[in-house]
Amino acid sequence: MKKIIYTLLILGLCLSLQAQSLQGRVIDSSNQPIADAYIFTPSGDIHSHSDALGKFVCRGLKVGDTLKVSFLGFKTIEKTLAKEDFTEELKFVLQEAFFELDQVFISNSVKSANQVAAIDLQTNPVNSSQEILRKIPGLIIGQHAGGGKAEQIFLRGFDIDHGTDIAINVDGLPVNMVSHAHGQGYADLHFLIPETIENINFGKGPYYTDHGNFTTAGFVDFKTKDQLDQSTIGLQYGQFNTFRTFGLFDILGQSENQHAYIATEYSTSDGPFESSQNFNRLNLMGKYAVNFNNNDRLSVLVSRFQSKWDASGQIPQRLVDNGTISRFGSVDDTEGGNTDRTNVLLEHTKVISNQSFVKTKAFYSKYNFELFSNFTFFLEDPVNGDQIKQKEHRNIYGIESTVFQSLSGNSQDITLSYGVGLRYDDVDGNELSHTLNRKTTLVPIALGNVDETNLYTFINAEFDFGKWLINPGIRADAFTFDYVNQLNTEYTSLSERKAIVSPKLNIIYNPNQHWQFFLKSGMGFHSNDTRVVVAQNGQQILPAAYGVDLGAVWKPSPRLWINAGIWYLQLQQEFVYVGDAGIVEPSGKTERQGIETGLRWQLSDYLFFDSDINYTHARAIGEPEGENFIPLAPDLTAAGGFSFHHPSGFSAGIRYRYIKDRPANEDNSIVAKGYFITDLNANYTFNKKVTIGASVENLFDQKWNEAQFATESRLFSEQESVEEIHFTPGVPFFLKASLQYHF
């Protein structure tokens, strides 16, 4: 590992700064840096990207050349270079503009393909926590408890459950929970207030050195705003006693170098169920950011989230078919739970030189969780029923420091990033118990304390040869797993250690501003639950994922963006801790391969269309043909719609999402039903101060199953158990109205 780092550094230094270059910085009208702005000559032969500080270097320019700067949501500007521009840092100040697709350019950036998320945020802003993850092309979610639990996630032929194979972060703060009481990788994103989102960065596959654990299907990074353009208060009210109010309040006003705001959100709903879900959630968030005169930056984020709910649970299809209960009825309506999370995040950027800086983040989270469920009714306990409780108290500590360097040589530019980090999870009372009516503990099934440490380091290099970008990287992760079983009569501490090295290599070819071709490859992993690790004596506890993507991005006209690709991903043997049963289940090797297509089209100045279609073939390796299906793995999904935005203040959109029927068990004898759902929204803003709106979920009132599983269960009146689809119904026609005031 050290030899690789030293080799890359020496190579970069030997080539450094031999060619004349122009240095610049891209900022907005509030003096805030703009990262990932595209800087280029009209021919596209010379180009660059701004870094996290808004800085860039362009090599090979001369007096009289024209340089353009472009970024989503801002006017593209150009400048004819004069002699004095080469003697000091050149500053570009971008002005906000009505979004147009011709603001988006294709360049030789590893991130080009994920610009679709930024486009979608501009054309279809999120207004609920349910919509946040749907901004990722190909990602489908399902809610088990009407907004209480974390969403079930589907991506690239994975039933990711609540986060086993996708890493989710907010401002660098990890959302996924290792060795969680309900399931490995549990990622409850409900502490994020939708209106605070500035942008979304995502990547599919295990190809990114700065993302480690859980990054097999991919990652999603949310960036919150450092400042507010204006303060806003809002109200939403809808069917099923649904109510939401939120506020974003600017504290320091139009201060040039420092900004602060407070955001809050409160939501309640009874849901469409016959037994009220009594859902409520409170979010509080504060953020402060300051820019120092030497371009150093410091930001502090503090947030608090708490939620409580009741649930009707998943119901068996047989009871609905024979008319015993309705789709919105229940077998055990005593399910539900409560959770809370407090976060503190500090991020500091220190400028070392004009071409290097260090970004350091430190975070702390305090988390509590309690959930009551009953999936099998009276299968295990014919008298009291099978209700279970999952509970834990957790503290998370973390720190990461990354160095970014830009170097220039005779034939290529080099960008290096290398860092080291630590995450420590301290979990007390990780519990699974058999309970009755959410009050009485009948039998403790599992109870213990978990201590899990992840120490990691990585190095990433980008060699820019103009039309070609070569991006090698490597990452090393070391884990320590400790578990104390509190059900043992004598003190017993079990401990295991494991490490994994994950190489990556991405190649980008950008022949002109209309095309990009990419080949991405790499190895990733997801860790297994600590209780699995100690139960298996440290065997195969960091199963590797091997992936490759081959595709292209094409912009045939200024207002049309098309991306397409094929991909392959193989996972090694892994063990799964079934949090609902307290047992360890082995699963063999799997492989997935697929095709992804996406389109973003601006049909007129104000009308946009987008569509994503994804096909996946997912199978278990080594199992007999016909018995090798991966339960709940979707093979065909699609999403898209039209959106209309007019400068007068009127906006509207109609959107669809589709998922095809898919196998619910290994031999496809039980099928999870697909669905096609359409949503509608419309808004109007008066004098840039007052916005009124309305939205409809499930416009055509389709009967659909949001979450569904092949489950063996037995009712109190039944002599024998039955395995079939158990489901949580999707919301019926759901009308909401909204009112916002901006000041």
C-alpha cells in the first residue's frame, strides 16, 4: 500500500508545474465557492473542473483565448483572456439563472453520468422525505410503516432491505448503521429535511475509493445548503389527517463570509389504514458556515430527529382474497415503534497552497431505536402470538481527513486525493425479544453489546490526458468486531479482526463535448453483522464484490441528454444475520448483470421530460436452474415524467414509476406483484413571496403492494401454516394541499 502511494506522489511531483497555466476560482454572487463547475474553451480541447474551494487550473492557454465557465442553475459566462489574467488568480462570479439543459456539458469527468441527479433536482424539486431517494435513477423504495421505519431499497437487482448494499451519507455523515438491531446497514434518512438539500452525488457500483462499507450496488451522498437565499415557512395538509409544517430561517442575513440558518419540520399522519398509525416526526437542524480570508472554510451542523408510530403490519394475501379483512386491515395492529437520532458534524477545509488543501470532518451521533413487529402471527407461539421487539442504544464517533492536490505536467494534469479515517460504533443493549402487546417481554432471544471499529485509508489519482482520463485508486479497510452476550450467565467477550484491500480503475474517453465513453471497474464489499462475524469465527465476514460498467453519455443537441450502459457485479459468499429471528443464514455467491438507459429532454423553454429504464438479470451461482432466483430482486424498473416551470411562477409535473412482477422466493413459485403508479403536482408563486400548491399520489387510485415478502405464517384459527405473499398496501389516491411564505 505504501509503495503505491509513494509511487503516485513521486510521479506527480516529477511532472509538476512545467507548463504555463492559468489559475482561477469560481464563486456565486454570495462569495460561496462553486465545486465541479466546468471550465473550457469553445473547442473543448482545454478544460478543467473547480474543486471544493471553487479553484481550478487550466494549462495551455494564451492571451486572446476565450474561456467559458458553466454550472447547473447559473448563467454560462465567457471571457477573452488578457495578459494580466495570467499573473493573478482569475475570479469568475456566476449569476443564478432559470435552469436550461444547455447549461450541462459533457466532460471527461468520472462524475459526468451522475449529473442527471442535479438535473432532476432542478426540474423536479423534492417536497417529502419519501421522494429523496427516488432522485437516484433506477432506485425504487418501499415503506413498511408509513414513514416510521427506514425505506426498503431496490437497486441493480438487489433487495437492499434497508441499506446492506448502498452507502448513504449526508454532508459526509454516514447514515447506515452497522450491526443494527433490525438489520445490517439500516439507513434511516428521515432526519434529513428535504428543503435543505443543495445537491445529490451518487455512483453505482464499487468504483470509488472514498466510499467503502456497503458500497456494492453504489452510494448516495446528500449535500445540504450552506446558506439560504431566503427564509421560508410552509404548511401541508392532506387526506388521512396528514399534516406537515416546516420552516427554514436565515439567521445572519446577507453576510459575505459567514452564513447560518435553522430548519425545522413536524409531520403527522393517521395513514389510510383502518387502525390509525398515529405517526409523528420532529426534525430540527442548524448549520453555520464561515469562509476565512485565506479561503479556509469551517462548517458546523447540528440536528435532532425523533419519530413515533403505530403500524398494521404486513397482511397475508389469503385474508384479503377471502374477504376477512380489507387491504388496509390488519392481523396484529399493535406493531409500531419509536426512534431518535442526534448528530453533530464539523467540517474544516485548510488551504495548503494554490493547488492543494486538506478537508477534515469529525462527527458524533447518538441514536435510539425500538421496533415491534409480528410477521408470522401465531406460527411460533399459538397462544401469545409471535410479536418481537428489536431495540438498541448507539453512539457513533468518526473522523476523516483527506488531502487534495492538483499537479500539472508536460502531457497531462494530475489530481491526487488521499486520506485516512476512523469510525467507531458503540452499541448497548442490542436486543431481540419475544413480546406481548408491546408491554410484556416473554422470552429474550438475543441481547448483547456491540463494539465495531472501521479504520481505513485510500488514495485516488486522476491522470488527465485531454480526451482521456485514467483514474486508478486503492482503498484498505480494517475492522475490529467485539460482542458481549448479555444472556450468558458468565461474562463472555468475542472478538474478531479482518481487513480487505479494494483496487479500482476507471477509464474515461471524451472525444468531444457531445460524447463520453466510460469503463469503470473495481472491487468493493459490505461488512457482515458483528453477531455473524463472531458466530462464524471470522470466516468470510467481508465478502468482496467485483464489478465492471461499460457505457456512454451522449448529448446530440443542447437540450437532449442520453446515457446508457451495461454492467456486471458478482458477490462472494456471505452470511446474513436475520434480525427478525436472531439466527444466521448463509447465502452463496450471486451475480447480477444489467442494462441501464436514461434520457433528459428539454422540449421547450419551460417543458422537461425525463425517463430511466433499467433491466437486471440476477441469479444465485451454483444453484440448480429454476431454483436460483434471488428473492425480490427486480428485473425491470422504470421511472420518469414531465415537468413544467414558467418564470411567471407556475410549475407542474406528472411522474410515473414502474416495477415488474418479480420472484418472491428462490424457485419463483411465489410472485411479488409489480405496479405502475402515477403522481401529479402543481404550484404557483405570487410575487416571489407566496406559493400555493397541490399534489396527488396514485392519481389513478391503483391497488398496489408497496412492500411484500414470501412469508410462512399461521393465524390463530388455522391448524396449518401457509407460505404466501404478505404485503403492506401502497397508498390509494392521496390528495395534499400546500402553502408557503418566503421572506
